[in-house]
Amino acid sequence: MNLRSTPETIEWQGTQYRTLLAASQTSARLSIFESLDQPGYGPPRHIHKGEDETFYVLAGEVEFWLEGQTTHHGPGEVVFVERGRQHTFRVLGEMPARMVTVMTPGGFDGFFAEMAKGRYRIPDDMAQIAAIGAKYNLEFTGPPLGH
């Protein structure tokens, strides 16, 4: 068992990410991170080719888009996105959203660390972001919601 006492927090594009359980701690079976996303934020549409993604909303209101279907979720609600399905989300309202995200299998947690380290920006650096994303089984397929 490989446990850390204090999870690392990084920031990328105004979102704080805190790895709660890294893939390196689970033999890559899963990874878990917490995010604090600012109002209006949402990633470009994308597909995780090798991972299922489960979001648990702790605070705030979040609009999820999954292959053309839109749903709204608040505290205590869970959204499951099966690998290979195009999706995105956007924080609604005027307060940040706090979510815990579980990726199975693990390994995607390294993507955010690379993004923060390189200070990449969406949309300015999308070619580089997409190239790095490909290493993490991530394919971008369209703009964020509202764009």
C-alpha cells in the first residue's frame, strides 16, 4: 500500500485539482481527484478512449452534455460517463462547483499535472494540449458548451 498523507493541489486555467488517489497508488486500477471549477468553466468536448469517468458533485450546479443529451446536477448527484462516449460539462450559476472524479482504470491524473506545468491555455495551445492528451487516451471533439 502506498498512501500519501497530503494530496497535492495544482491549478490549471483557474481550476484547482487535488489528486486524492493516484494511479501509482492503485496499480493503475483507478485514480481519484477533486476539482474546484469556476463559474462558466467547462472543458472542450472530448472522449476518454480507455477510461470510464464518474463525477460526484459536492457543491455547485453543473450542466453535463453526453452525446447530445444535456442534464443538470447539483450536490449529492453522480454522473457516469462510459469510455468512448463524447461528453463535457459546464459550471452553472455564480458559485464554483466542487466535484470528485473517479477514473477507471487510473492514469489520467497525470494529464492535469502536465497541463499545469506547461501552463497550456485553451484555446490558444489546443494543438499541444491535444497531442499531450493523446498520451492519456484523450481525444478532443469540439468546443466547450456555450461556445
